[in-house]
Amino acid sequence: MTPVIALVGRPNVGKSTLFNRLTRSRDALVADFPGLTRDRKYGNGLLGDKTYTVIDTGGISGDEDGIDAAMAEQSLAAIDEADIVLFLVDARDGLSPADQAIANHLRVNQKKTWLVVNKTDGLDEATATAEFWELGLGEPRAIAAAHGRNVTSLIDEVLAPFPERDESIPADTGTKGIRIGVIGRPNVGKSTLVNRLLGEERVVVFDEAGTTRDSIEIPFERRGKPYVLIDTAGVRRRKNVHEIAEKFSIIKTLEAIKECHVAIVVLDGRSGLVEQDLHLLDYVLTTGRALVLAINKWDGLEHEAKEKMRAEIKRRLGFTDYADLHFISALHGTGVGDLYPSLERAFASANAHWSTNRLTTILQDAVESHQPPLVHGRRIKLRMAHQGGANPPIIVVHGNQTDSLPEAYRRYLTNTFRKVLKVRGTPMRFEFRSGKNPFDPMADASDREKAKKRELGRTQEARNSRRR
């Protein structure tokens, strides 16, 4: 059994810093202001032959209101599912009423709790921990999460009762299944959609732009199939981004797009399409991720507003016509279940493999139906095609004068291959290569060698003319 360790405490006591230290990652955002972490964030760690799972949580202050109350609920849920609780307090701030309230809650729930006094670097340990004996949770352990001081010895002691990992059972990396990134502008309903897809209140939802600040990875199963959902922070226009933490949130979102298999781009049906939506879609297309479009907040719209939105999508999103389009309500669940077949189809198309023989046959049929144009009086010839990669699929086409192939003909080939291969939900990329004459002895020669060959040819020709 892999033990689950929850990190709880007041805001800004160093929980995310300790999370990164225990998971040997930079997955959790860290900044010197309270309330940055809002959702439960999970990570895996390994110490010796023992594995463990760590849960980073938002801060609990005891007087939560609004979004802070939702953050506190996430923290309490983490306590309930954990085997061990590391209760972090701040040595520099000293004991506070909020610390006492959290300690009372932990005693009532009878959770195995370790009292951890953080930020003791530069302080005498005995002096820094003395006042925290008052909490009645046993001996306070002094650490400095930012510098790693006493962290290894603490976790070694915490994991002592648990057995070593069975080597015959592979360690769970948390990356199994289709990785689904939920992307969009702030306040379009991404976290609501994530909770609806999961069937539980897993991430914080609040009617305020910028609620999600970090990318949250959530592994789950549906009908026996594994998935990983990634809830991301909303991406605003650059001129509207001022906080350093928000800049890092956007970087994490862009990284999540690159690392996911399929991106669900959530658009707001009530506000319509804006330039930022097009920029996000362009980034997804540039990175080659498979794509599913979800128009959220669709229920409640008037018929006229729906028709206007449909027309706008048709006019402005023509470059994403390969993606499935869904009109949903994440709040009420309307149409959310229909996303899964599109996700599966997009993932399958992005990772499909085809034989060279089949691709060449499709190419030859396409050329026979519509010949490439003439260039300088010569016909462009396309001879064969083979697959050069997947996710996204790359088709390599060989021929001559391929650099002169018009863009319109390239689009014709893309549409033909997409139709015949039934590729849906993923971009297709084509690479055109002009082959060399295999009977040309100078095909692989350098420019200098070719120039020398031409000069020798001219010299020989001059000699022959003099002899005549």
C-alpha cells in the first residue's frame, strides 16, 4: 500500500515548497504571498525503496469566506483521504489561533499527525519549536523546506511503519491513459467541466475569473479506461497580466498543452468568440495537439444568440474544421458525456499508423484525380508517401519540384488523406521532399566539387573545339 501524505496548515507556511521538495519537482507554484494554492494537487515521491503520494492543499485560516471557504473544503477533503497528515506551522510567525483551530480539527478526526515547524533556517531549533508544544500534537519537528533541512530524516521517520514497495509491482507514475487538457480563457467554466467529467467536486469552482492558478492533474477511470484530466489556469491577454504568479500560471498552462494528448478548448457561448480564443486555438494547432471544441453555457441562450454564435464559429474557426464541436452546459451536465467519444476518436487518429503501401496508393489516386500543375513547362511529379511520425500524424511525400507545389494543392492532398483515412480531431502535417537522381554520380557532391566538375567540362569542351 502506498501511503498518502496530506500537507495542511495556514496560508503561506511553505506547503507547496515542501510538496516540490518531496516530489523532487516544480509542479506546485510557489510565491511569497498567501492563497496561491487553491486546489488539491497530487504528486508521487520515492525515498529509498518506499513510495508515497503527497497532497498539496490550500491554506486554512478558520475565518474563510467566499472562495477561501471552497479552498478550505478541499483541504479538509485531503485530510479525510490521507493516511498521514503533516501539519505545517511557521516558526517566524509563531503560534496563531488558526493553528490551534486546525490542531483541534485534527485531534477530533484522530488522524496520525506530525507537527512540522517550517522556516527554521537561521534559528535555534529548540527555541523555534518551544511554543508549538502547546498544540498537544507531540514533538514538533523543525525543518526548512526551501533548503531541504531535516526534510529527508522527517519523511524517513514518517514512512518507517510502512513496508517497502514490492519490486514485482511497477511504480505508478500517474501518467497512464489519455491526457486531456482543459484549456480556455478565465471564467469560461473549465473547472466546472472538470468536476462534471469526474462526477465530483474535485477542483475549486467560484464565480470569479482566475480561480484556478495552477495546472491540476487528476488521474481517473471511466468504464475501465484510464484517463488523466488536467485543469489549467485561464489565459488572459498579455496586456492584462500583471502579477508574477499569474505569469507563471500561464506558463504552466502552455506546458500542459504541450504535454497533453487531447486538448478540450472551452469557449464561452454567452460572450462569443474573442481574439484570445483564436490565439489559444492557434497555439494548440501549432503544438500539434489533438483538439475537441466545447461551447459552454449553451443552455439558457436565446435562439437568436445561438444562431449568431454558430455563424461566428463557421466564419472564424474554419481552420479547426477537423475538430469535433460540442454545445454543452458544464453546470447542468448537458452534452458533457458526448465529449468522451470525440476524445477517444481524436486520440486514436493522432496516434494512428498506416503502411507505406496504403499511403502511396492514396497519393497516386489523388494525383490521378487531380494532376499537380506545370512549373516552368514541367509537370510536378509525386511518386510515393510514407508516415514520418505520429501525434500529430506526419505524412512524407517524395517527388520532384515539390518546393514549387502550390498551397492550394497541398490543402487538396491534406483533405484527401484526411477523408480516406477518416482522421478526425487532429491536425495532419505534410512534408514534401524532392528526390535526387540515383544515377547522377554528383548527386551527393559538395558545391565546390560540382563547380570544379563544371570547370573541367568547359576546359574539355574548349580542347575538343580546337581539335576540330
